[in-house]
Amino acid sequence: MKVKEVAELVGISVRTLHHYDEIGLLTPDETTEAGYRVYSDENLETLQQILFFKELGFPLKKIKEIIDSPSFDREEALIMQHKMLLEKKRRLEKMIGTIEKTIQHSKGEIQMSKQEKFEGFDFSHNPYEQEARERWGDKAVDEANEKAKNMTAFDQERFNDIYRSLASIRHLSPDSKDAQEGIKEWYQFLNKLGNYSLDAFKGLGQMYVDDERFTKNIDKFGEGLAQFMCDAMAVYADKNKK
């Protein structure tokens, strides 16, 4: 199939397919003398894998690493993706139910408890867990997940509160007293979820700017917040190791 045919079949743009080729993520098996890309059935299977991973929030760089790995097994990947998508479906269905109840509540048709208003919001779900396991090991992540299961609704809201508080002082120097007190609170809160060493804390801060997913989510609270937190976390880690 030619690139335009694949684009129409899948519902993505020709430019996207060209980009995948340019970065070495999906290179068509053939190119005609006229320069047209020709995709094989195997190419289409790879594209399906890419799109499954993309739907699950994996960045293209990570997808390429997974697919290019000598240990990559397509069937195992499909089984894993199936489990992850079922879990995503479960969470979405729960959240849809919460929205429907909230609509009824706003119309005065039913009453909702405080707990019911937040059903489906799963802050223990971490799309960056694999990176964390690679950087800090399974033990630390497993302990963090276990503590996350026991988080209260108050704890979950604290995430946003701390982000908002830090966003309000992001214009200050990262090594200022206020910035360091705010980052200390962040460090202490994270350690309610897991055992973050100062090096791990500093590394996490670096991920806030290296990984665009982190940057995008954090900067929703204020442009430049991710960079400010990265710098402040580095200062905090270096000062407290002395």
C-alpha cells in the first residue's frame, strides 16, 4: 500500500507517516523508482503496535526503543496492551458514571456524597511508572504504588494544592527561602508515596523538563512551573546532601 492509502485506511495524516519514517520508527519496506513509499503487511502490523502504544500515552521515542529492542515480542506486547486498555476502559466508565450522577445532582434529582463526586479520579495511576522502574528499581515503585492505594481524597487534592502554591512563587529564584520551603513540602509529600532519595528527587525534577508529558501537565498550573520545580528540586537535593 502507498502512503496515501495507508493514511486513509488508518485515519492519520500522510505527514505523520512521513515523520515516523524520518525518525526511524516506521520505515516502509519498499520505495519505488519514482520515490513512492510502499508499506507491506508487516509494516501495517508495526503501525498497529505504534498506535496502541500511542493510545496508552507512550512517547514516540519510547515506542521506538521498545519495538527496536531484540527482546520485543509482538504477542506479549498485544497481551500487555489489552490489559492496559481494559484498565483504561474501567476507569473511563467509572468517570462517565460520576459525570452522569453529577448532572443529576446539579438538577436536584439525586444527592451525591463528597466521596461519590470524585469516583473515577485515579491519581494512583502513573503513566510514567516504567521510567520510574528503570531509574529507581522495582522496590521503590512497588512501595510507592502500595502507599498510593491508601491515599485519601485529601491526599490526592494535595497534589494540585502544592502545584498551585509553587506556581504562585515561580517568579522567585529557585534557591530563595520561599522556593526551598515549597519544594521541601513537595519532597515530604512525595515520600508519603514512596522512598525518594535526594538523588531520585533531583532526577525526577529533571524529568519534569526532559519529558514533554510532565512539562505539559505541570505547566497547566503556570507557564514555566516545570522548569522552576526542576531547578528548585536540584538546589534542595544538593543542599541537603551536604
